[in-house]
Amino acid sequence: MITTVQQHILQQQQEISEASGRFSWLLSGITLATKMVEAKIRTAGLSDVLGAFGQTNVQGEQQQKLDVFANQALLHCLGLRDSVAALVSEEDEEPVTFNRSVDTGKYIIVFDPLDGSSNIDVNVNVGTIFSVLRRLPSDTTDLQASILQPGYTQVAAGYVVYGPSTVLVYTTGHGVHGFTLDPTIGAFVLTNENMKMPEHGNYYSVNEANAASWPDKYREYVGKLRSGALGRQYSSRYIGSLVADFHRTLLKGGVFLYPPTKDQPGGKLRLLYEANPLAFIAEQAGGMASNGNGRILDIKPEGIHQRTPFMVGSKREMEALLDGRATDGRAK
Ligand code: AHG
Ligand code: MN
Ligand code: MN
């Protein structure tokens, strides 16, 4: 007996306030787009979708052809859903807004269409990350107020990781659920219900090339992980695609860190469409997510492409980082 993600969302809908079929219709736009991306990735080496697109995006980053394709797939599939008031993409400087009334255009979708672009051409896992916000009823103008809501207001969040298999993970605030794409039927099938992040993991994940420019507390913390101060020997894993590093952390536990660096003192990862959705999922799975000072989900965004330091993982590792509890559990 299989449960597809559409069936699961409809069952979830009974429990969440988005009782209309509108919400599941909206999420089906996301899953359709990710299936289009998945199909493109599977044949990327054969068709002309590898390599640079030849333009830079608002981030000042060289766009990859697959960045552009994924962005267009999401804009197309979601733009057709009349419940969408606005779409915010990592690849577009400004939101795409639709002239829909507050009664129809009830949702804002924020997304990173293709995460891990630097890994596309070397056949390493990449992903798509999305976050769903409810439009504020009073917001009948440029929707900035609805877009710049803190992460705890998210209605849903999820990601797809395109790896040896294609996995979709999402939450609507009622647990975290994982699906695997069955290519023989073209559907995401439920494979992990109510996923929980281990309380204490065996991996830490950080780009150690930046260690010299981190604030001291991060060097000291990684040093403690290495020295066994948390009571176990860790292994280091860093894929360089946030979605893949996060997915491993969700399944195996441990901690992922992208601390402030000299080049990126405000952090590299984006708040709205990388940190917030993954923080929502992490907390729903029993983990924690912080910018090093406070909860990611409490941050009031100032700009749609705002960056943040991002640390996410198991309770044990995150408490050790945040309250300096890095020995046998006694606070320092
Ligand atoms: P994107 O491809 O969407 O721009 O995201 C890339 C991000 C993220 O996927 C990853 O964790 C991080 O960049 C890796 O950064 P470094 O190469 O600086 O470690
Ligand atoms: Mn990204
Ligand atoms: Mn991206």
C-alpha cells in the first residue's frame, strides 16, 4: 500500500488550518517542478544543461544552466497556481508578484531552485529548497511585509535532494516526512514518516578552509569536537551542497556549520530560502538551528536575499555550541 506525497498532504490538511484543497494544489506545483528538474539532472551529461549559463545572478554568482532551468520550472509551475500571491527566488533580484486578491492569492513561496550549483558539473548531489508563507490579509501592496516574516510564521517548508535517489522531505508543522521518487510511476512515495534527528550524532560538517577567519568560538568548538570533548569521536563530512549536508545531519545527527567568515561576516547562506526552511524542518525533527546568537526562526528579515550565519543539528551538539556546554554536559 503506497502513500504518495499528494495523498499525504491531503491527509495532513485535515490537521492543519490550510483546510482548503488550495494548499495541496500549491504543493503539487512544487513537486511537479522538482520532477522536471530531476529529469533534467538525470540526463544532464547527455544534453546541453551542464556548465555556466553565461550570466551572473543577484548574488553576483555565475549562474549555471541548471540554476536557470530549475528557476524557470518553479516559476512556471507555481505561477499557474492561483493561490500564489508572490514567488521569491534566489535567482531573481525582485519577487515575482501576481495581481491576485487577498482571498485568492493566499501564499508566498520562497525558494532556492538549485542548491549546490558548484557541484552540478562534478555529478555530486544538488537540491531544491522551498518555504511557504501565508500572505498577511492587510498586505495588498508590494507584499514585502508578507515576504519578510520571521521563519516561525512558515506554513510549510521542504527540500528535494537529487542524489542516488531523489528524496523529498517536508513539514507543515506536524512532523517531518520523507518521500522517495519512484521513477516507474513518477510519484514521490512515503518512505520516512515522522523523521527524528538523533539527539547526538557522529558527524560535524563545515568548510574547514575558512577556519582561520571564523570568530574564535567556532575554532574552539570544532577543536572540542575533534578532541572528543563531547564524549565521542566525530567524523568530518562536507559535501558543499547545503541540502545534502543537511539531509545527512537530519538522518545521522551531528552538526552543520557555516559560521561568519572574513569575506562573509554576516554569513554566506540566505535566511529566507536556505536557513529558515531547514531550521523549521530541524526543529520539527527535534533538532536546533541558530545564527550563533539566537534561534534562526526568530530572526526578523530585513531583505529578501539577506544572509545569515547558520548552525543546525542535534540538540547535544547545538547546546554545546550555544551555551559552551562542551564537556560532560556541565555548563561552562
Ligand atoms: P547555491 O548553490 O544555492 O548558491 O548554494 C551554495 C551554498 C550551499 O549549498 C553550500 O552549503 C555552500 O554554498 C557551500 O559554500 P562553500 O563552497 O563556501 O563552502
Ligand atoms: Mn543554496
Ligand atoms: Mn541556488
